[in-house]
Amino acid sequence: MRIYSGIQPTGCLTIGNYIGAVKNWLELQKENECLFAIANQHAMTVKQVPQELRERTYSFFAQFLACGLDPEKSILYVQSNVPQHSELCWILSCLTYIGELERMTQFKDKSHKNEDNINAGLLTYPVLMAADILLFATDLVPVGKDQKQHLELARDIAIRFNNRYGETFVVPEPYIAKQGAKITSLQNPLEKMSKSDKDQNATVSIIDPPDLIMKKFKRAVTDSDNRIVFSEDKPGISNLLSIYSAFSGESIESAERRFEGKGYGDFKITVGEAVADALRPVQEKYAIYMADKAELDRIMKEGAEKASHIAFRTLRKVKKKIGFVAD
Ligand code: ATP
Ligand code: LTN
């Protein structure tokens, strides 16, 4: 199967992104044809400092590699290096209704959070995402729960195009893992852990040093009844159990049994240690990649060339169907 997903280079890659996205990608790359992109054009919908955006793009790319995404098995690239994304985006935007875009939860959230910068890109963001996916005849899109609505729109756009111009696009399916689809903030367990959160204690980055990881888990907001069980009325503890399970490999049920009768303090330390231990090898590899920008450039270029090759063919087909003259 063809798999496609992306991450915006904003903030720092969090353990939420790792559990909700990257960890699933690692499994999928074993047996499928995968493309994973750094969605830097999507990141532009909120204000960026150019030099920081460039640095973060390298950093995210190095984190992809350090986590185990393998350029020999998957196509890893930076969105802006493949111009067909913007080209298809324009075409698809003429098949998308403003009403559909205004209904998107993320648009409403982000407009609310960036009242001084409600730009057109914030609204058309899902069209670019649809272009990303449809360019590569994607069957399956592994994302966290928050992206489900965008994916449904991508499906609607693909179906609309196919109905109007004849069978062209593969209609993609979402792939949302049951566990870990929504890791929440360590400071507000009712809200998604978001890599652009301004509160440093709310998120754990995959490149945070071990002592900082421990400190953040020790400060995690929980409740006061001291029972370590997974339940809807205990969002903080349930979140910590999900994180622990994702990093230790132990099931939530088994962890609940093991922590029975233990205090929250000990539990938080165990969760922090499991996360820090699992991330240690990732951080070592990250440092090696970051020390060799030329190698990162080489892998990025190779990925973009492979992606462009596929994208070019899709776009040629699309242009023919919609009545553009051959170039
Ligand atoms: P931002 O705060 O900049 O909006 P984000 O943390 O929401 O960023 P994205 O780049 O939007 O991250 O998402 C990258 C991938 O990680 C997506 O598949 C998304 O669904 C997933 N993801 C993001 N946050 C979480 C989370 N808290 N739990 C599980 N998956 C997540
Ligand atoms: N909008 C996504 C990132 C993203 C993406 C994609 C995910 C950009 N293009 C294509 C899947 C497929 C997000 O997670 N915020």
C-alpha cells in the first residue's frame, strides 16, 4: 500500500507527535511504500522567523532519521522542495467550497489563537494537505485524531474531482491508531499536547535532555484521589498511562495492575524514566545527524527527487483531465 503523512516544522517534535504519528510510521514503513514529509508550507500559516524555520526543518529531518525513518525504505523529503504541491493545491482549491473550509475545527481554533493573522493560508490549509496526499495516489494516511476532519475533506475533494473529470485520484483512508491518538498536555490533560504550546512544562520534546524530561513528568497535573487507573474522569493519570504504555511496550491493563497501591509520585518517576530511556538512543543518533548538514542535504535532495518523480506524473494526468494545454 502507498502511505503518506507529514508533520509541520513548528516548535519541537513532542512525544505526542511521536506516539500519535512517528511510532505508527515506523511500523508502516516495514511493509509499505511510504512517503513522509516535513510540511514547511503548512507551517507558514502561522508567523515564522525565516532562519528559525530553516534550522527547524533540518532539526525535524534529523529527528525523523534518528527515530528510525529510513531513507532506503521510505521517501523522506521537505514539502517546499517539491513544487507540484502548490500547483495541485491551486487546482483543488477551485473544487473546494469556502463553507467547507470555514467549518474546519483547526481553522476555528487557529483563527482564535492568531487573531492578528487570520491569513488565507490558514483557511486553505486543508486544500494543500489534500494536494499532498492526492499527488501520491495514497491509500492510507496515518495521523492523530485531530487531523481526521482534514482527511475527510481530502476524500470529498478526491471524489468530487473523480466525478467531475473521471477516475483520477485514489480516495485515501485515514489510519488512526486506537491507543495514543490523542496525547494530552501535561499541564492541562483535557487539551491536546501541542508542539507550539508556549508553556514549556506542557509538552515533552523528543530531544529534551533526561533531567528535563524527569522534571516535566514530576510536575504533570493529575488529580487527588491517588488511584492509578485508566478512566475518563482521570484524564491526567490516563494520559500518563498511555505515554508509559507507548514507551515501555507494557499494556495499560498490566501497568494498572503493577502500579496498584503505589503513589502518584513514584508513578510519575517511572513514566519519566521509561520515556527518557526509550529516547536516549534517538537523541544520540540525532546529535550525529545534526553534526553533518551535508549528509542531511543529500538525503533531503534524494527524497525530493523521488517524490517529484511521482508527483509530476500525477499532475500531468490531472492537467490533461481539466483541459490545460500540454507544456
Ligand atoms: P501545532 O501545535 O504546531 O499545531 P501539532 O503538535 O498539532 O502542531 P502537527 O504537525 O499538527 O503537530 O501534527 C503532526 C502529527 O502528529 C499529526 O499526525 C497529528 O495528528 C499528530 N499529533 C499531534 N499532536 C498529537 C497528540 N497530542 N497526540 C497524538 N497525535 C498527535
Ligand atoms: N496538517 C498535518 C500535517 C500534514 C499532513 C499532510 C498529514 C501536512 N500534510 C498530509 C498527513 C498527510 C498536521 O498534522 N497538522
